[in-house]
Amino acid sequence: MDFVRFIVRRILFGIIVLWLVTLGTFFLFFVIPSDPAVTLAGKGGTPERVAQIKQRLGLDQPVIVQYWHYLDRLLHGDLGTSFFTGVSVNSTIKQDLPPTLSLIIGGAVLWLIGGIGVGVLSATRARSLLDRFATVFVLIGISMPTFVVGLLLLFVVYFQLAKHGIQNFAPTYIPFSQNPAQWFEHMILPWITLALVSAATYSRLTRGSMLDALGEDYIRTARAKGLTERRVIYRHGLRAALTPVVTQLGVDMGTLIGGAVVTETVFGLGGVGAALLRAFNYGDVYVILGIVIVTAVAVVVANIVVDIAYSVLDPRVRLT
Amino acid sequence: MSLTEVQFTGATVEQAPAGAIQGRSPWQLAWRRLRSDRLALASAIVIVLLCLVALAAPLIASVIGHPPAIQYPNGTTAQGLPTPPGGQFLLGTDNLGRDLLVRIVYGARISLLVGLSSTAIATVLGVAVGLVAGYYGGVIDGVLARFMDVVLAFPYLILALALVTVFGASLWMVVAVIAFFSWAALARIVRGQTLSLKEKEYIEAARAIGASPLRIMMVDLLPNVIAPVLVVATLLVPTAIVFESTLSYLGLGIQEPTASWGNIIAGSQQFYEVAWWFLIFPAGALLITTLAFNLLGDGVRDAIDPSTERIFAARRKKRALPVGGSPLVEPGRPVVEED
């Protein structure tokens, strides 16, 4: 029963956050005088033409009324229509989603496997050569901005290989449905780029909490009763060590999405991030709002999932 | 016998093993540990050098004779490409024929200014919010803590881009946006510390003698939370520098013709296939700077909290011990020292 109550509370809080996001973003872009009607009317636009466009787009109504209409449509699953292209935001996002999802899912898998794997390895072999290498890797990883990682990877891996006729890693997106093998080839560098910075943080985090966990009494007990070292480390140590890592995961959803925007730009993947940057440049309010809301939903849902995973991993966690 | 005499004689007795035991405050101990951390020391030197270079940017430009925004006709090749390093342009030029070295030096100004000032703002804000939330507790804490969670969990790059788009991309806008997304991490730590500290007897005593909440926060709580704040703040600087360069790279941070490492690298994207220096030098400058701050931050943490384990310190530890343990100490007496 506690569990259900907890989930309901988390969902309610999530809905409040989402509502605040729509409110904040909407007013941010409507209160500031950057009039899309003037832009659309062009340089020679007469005041009549501007007024006409305003009326057509509903921009002549008070902001609060516009917001009401927007919320109303939003609750019906309609994210509105771009002022500039006349295309519905739903279809823009749907069209741009495949590269972004490919990037985020693959990147997250690599980030977690790499980060936790390196963390566990360096914790179980603390102060070994491997551990020291891992520490250097972590420091460099943490210090490198995502776009620098991407550009350097392109420079080292793609451009140098391209000189010898190997074009496999060209920075472009090939849809999975078109050619899965090529899709994979072209996604490798973006995945590494997206994963590297976060993997570094996670391996450090995992190493620390793994060392703490391995120092606990119950680990000694587990060893004393003759369990294999493997079982001690993975069943008893890692499970406890993962709790802080999982907590951090919820916080880092935002980092992942920001990193995806940068990675898409570096590798010219198209995708939602590219659409967002375009929309920022034109001041295309509904596209911006739509993408921000979709990301916010993703973050909120991911956080709820993380909270649940947290309680599964560590039964001591009280759900409040 | 008066009371002062008693104390006086007591003190002389304590001084017996003359000079063997020196009283040191925790800060002095931390400072000694930091000074013996060679990696942190090297990082600090790099940072000081970077600051000097940034301060002297106009001087460096005038010595070289290339102002940062001048496009030299001989700065590009016949095909309109950047010229390689050497000769007139030590680190080569960018695609517009500007001296890359001078632009990188000017970029250091932006990075350090943004990194340090946004961290300063975030620190003041974070400490203030954390103290208030932790000290008052209850509803105030509930609201502030939730707010911290939201700021921390939000896709901050996207929100930062939105804010910069709406309010216009300027240096101080970038600083404000970065500060806005950095304070929450600090506030959370300060809040946690304050929550446990305020239950201590000395806070109760302070309250009992009628100290105001402001006084308790500033005089009794602040000095006790400052150590973790210092550590986090040092590590916030490289994060802020990365943040600024990312915004500038995406075209929504520092705008051309003002040079920042982010926008230099953005400009290099079409050219670095043929002009490696255009990417490698600014990227190297960025990496060295963030690495130095990260290493210094780690050093500060190790110095303040010696219980953290240092992977690279094994060799240094062996050497440092005889220096710490004074030969004047009587044998068998435990030396209360660092490490």
C-alpha cells in the first residue's frame, strides 16, 4: 500500500513540475518582445499585414488566453503548429525522434556499462596499474567538454581513416530500418562521445561506493562462509554499491539530454536537438515549447523509474 | 596564589618537550597537506600562469603586433584556408586570417572570467539558500529542497539555451545562466550539513543567549560548512568553463568577434580536416585549464578531508612521514599529525 501511495505522490509531483515547465517556458517566450508576426511579415510588412498574421496565429489575444488554448490542446495531445513552417510540432518531433532516441539509448547503455564496469574493476583492484589508468581516464573524461570529445574523435578516427579510403564513420545518420549495420557503424562515434564524459563520473562514483561496500562487515561474513569471490563482489558488494549510482542517474537525465543536443550538432545527426537549436534561432515558440515539454516528461518519468529502482535495489529505503 | 599564576605554571609544564609538539589548526594542517601534494601544486601554478596570460592579453597582443579581431590578408592561403603555425603566426590563423595565438589568449580571459565569477555567484547563492533551508527547516526547507531537486534534475543545457535566446547572448547573461544552474549542488550540501549541525548543543546555547538567526547562521554555522563548500566550489569552476564553451560552441554564448575557446572551436569545424591547429590548440587550452582546476579541486578535497583515499599519493606518503614526525618527539609517543 505504501508503494502505491508513493508512486501516486511522485506522479502528482511530476505533473506539477510539468505544469510549471509549460508555464515558465510559455511566459518566458511570450512576455519578451520578439514578435513572430513581424518576422513572418518580412522586411516590407505593412502594419495591416502584421495585424492580419497576428490574428491568423491567434497572437492578438491576451497571453493568458493563448496559454489557456495551448494547455487545452496540450491535454488533447496536440503540441501546436510551428509559426514558421506551418508543420505540426507533433509530426516534427516524431520525425526527428529516431536519431535522438538511437543516440540517447545507445549512449546511456555504453555510459552505464563503461562507467560501472570500470568503477567495479578499479575498486576490486584498488591501487593497481589498471586503477591508476582508470583514474587518469576519469580525470580527462571529466575535464573534456562533450563537443571537444566528439570533434577530436572525428578528427582522429574519421578524418585519418578517410584519407585511406575508410568512410565507415562518416558523421551522418542512417536510419535503422534502412540498414542496421550502417546505422550501427555511424552511431559508434556519437555513442562514445555522449557516453565518455558521464562514464567518467560514474566510474569514479562506482569505485568509491564499491570500496565502501567492500569494507562492510557483511562482505567479510560472505567471504567467511566460503562464497566465491565473484559472488561476493557482484551479489553482495555491487548491489549495495549501486544505490548511490542509481540516485545520481535520476539527476543526470538532464545531462544526458543536453549532451545529446551537443552530440547531434557535432555529428550532424539531425534529430530533436538540431530541431531545437533551429527553433531557438528563429524564435519558433511552439516548437521550443513542444520539445521542452517532451524532454521534461522524459526526465520526470525517468526520475520516477529511478526512485522505484532504488527501492528495489535497497530494501532499506523507505518510500516517503 | 592567584588564578593567573596557576595557569602560568600549568602552561610551562605543558611546554616541557620544547618545540616538539606544535599546535596547528585544522586549516593549517590542510594547508600543509595541500602544499605537499605535488599534482595540486602543479595545477595551481598552471592556473596562476593562465590568469597572468589572461590579464596580460592586450600586452601579449601588442608584443606580437596582432590585435585579436584583425583579419590579415596574408593570414589565409591562396585558397582562402587558414595558414599553418610558424613564421608570422606562431599557432597559425583561423579561417578569417586572424592570429590564433592571440585569439586563444583572449579566449582565456573569457573562460576564466566566466568560470570564476559564475562560481562566486553560485557559491554565495548556494550557501545562503542552503543555510536558510537547513536552519529553518519545515515548510521553507520543503519548498527550497524541492526547488533544488528540480533545478538539479532539469535538462539545464536546454533551459540555458532558452534563457540565452530570450534575454540575448552576452557575457553577463552567460555568467548569470551558469550561476543559476550551479548553485543548487552547493545548496544541497550546505543544507545537509546545516541540518545536522543545528541539533548540536553549541547552536542551542547560542539560541539560548539570544543570538539572532542571522548571527547563528553567519557566526556559528557558516565556518563549519565552509570546508565542503570550498571543495565543491573549486570543482564548479571547470564545470562552468565547460558550460560556457559549450554554449559558445552552439552559437548561443559569447558572440564573434569576441574570442572564446568555444566559438573558436565552432569556427574550426568546417576547416580542421585540413587545418588541425585550428581545432587542436584551442581544444588543448580548454583541456589544460579544466584539467588543472579539476586536479586542484581534488587536491583541496584531499587536503581538507584526509580520510579520502589518494591513488597517486602512495609514493609521496612514504617520503612525507619522516618530515611530519619530528625527530624531537620522544619515542613511543604517538604523533598527532596528518596522514
